Amino acid sequence: MDPVGKVVLVTGASSGIGAATARALVSAGAHVVLTARDAARLNDLARQLKGGARAIPVDVADPIGVERLVAEIIDSYRRIDVVINNAGVGLASPVAQLKPDDLRAALDVNLFGPLSLTQAILPHMRNVGRGQIIFVSSVVGLRALPYAGGYAATKAALDRLSEALRVELHGSGITVTLVRPGTTRTAFNTRRLGVHGDHRRFNPPGIAPECVAETIVRAIRREPRVAYVTWSDRLAVGTALLLPRLADWLLARLFVWRGSDGKGVPYANPER
């Protein structure tokens, strides 16, 4: 759909991909509603966008807050045309050390948050027979990286949820799109849950959040089932799925876990 004049809700909009997406959507002529937990940063972004966006601070992990958010948007705009489920939290830990509380906290934001918001918005989209739900997932939703198993599990669950929802909404006029970014240059990894000890022997430069934002705006216009940000992400995931043993071999050599002495060592063989 054409984003001009559409009411678009962006979660996790205070920084990174969310903030870049908000800027891109305002430039494309959309009425943007920003939401995130950080009220100060959210309001600052809304001021920068000079009337093109409205800030409503909410924690997507709070179902009551999500209901209030949707009610406020409907009261103001009478509709929500697109929701971009972007809010997320990272999690880094070897599976053997993964704390259930950390995984639950990640699931609250990465899975149950989008679920609550989608359930709250769907009745309003059904009333008008039109809308789009976008889930910002990750390439790790299809292939987990070492020491990111917990995070990958939350994204894999989100992927399966979106697949089922797409079929359930077939013929309703409401479309579902899954966006799969790869490594992105944001502060996302500095705020992860877990013990933060993973280290790559090779670090790809990653892409700017504006590239992901462009992909999201393009996805609104084209309404695809799945949208990758770069061809290399699609190629890497496809190769890993077609050649899983090769992927295991490569990832085991690319990723290490930092020991207590600060040196990068393979977690399974700390004496090396």
C-alpha cells in the first residue's frame, strides 16, 4: 500500500532500526505513531520529526499498556493501517548457562509483545477490511548463531507465529510481512540480556539502520511475505539451510566465548 496518509505504528522507535524507520515513514508521508519504553528519547525524536510523528511511551511487554496504546491511537486517528513490530531485546549466553529468567524476559518483548499488540489491533483492521502487520525478525530466526540460541529461539517463535497468522488472515485484506535483517550497526548488542561473552573472529561491518528502514518502507508498498535487507543475508541463510554441516563447521570456528581471563576461547574447549 502507499504509505502516504496512512497511520503507521512503530514499536521500539526510540533508537536504531525503529527510529530510522520512523524518519523514513515521515519522509514518505505517513502519519507515524512512535512507541517505546524510553519516554525522553521518544519525545525527542518526535520533536525532531516536526509534527510528522506522535510519541506514546509504552512497554510492549505490558499487555495493559498495549491495550491503552491501541485505544489512544484509535481515538485519535480512527484507524491503524500498518503496525511494525520492531521492539526487541538481545540475549547472549551459551545454552548451558542460559538463565530461564533472561529467556522469559526476552520472550516477553520479542514474542509476547508483538502477540499482544497484534491481537489488540486486529479487530480494528478487520472492521475496515484492510491493514498490514510487519514483524521485524532476524536471519537467526532460521539459523541460530553460537551463544545466541536464546535470542534465536525468540525470533524463530515469532517467525512461526507470523506464518500461521498469514494463512489465518488469507482473504481478509490484512497482510503479514516478515522482515529479516542481518547484522546492523546499532547499539542493540550493548544492551543485551545474558552474560555478553560472545566474540567473533571475523566481524562483518553490518548495515546502517537506514537500510533496514528502506526495506520496511518498501515492504509496506509491496506487501511481500518475507523481505530480506541484503542479498548476502538471503544467500547466507540459504546456504546454511542447504549445507547444515558446513554451517556448523564454519560457525564453530568463527565464534568463541570469552573466558574469565578475557581471552577468546571456544566454550566447549576452554583449555585451548
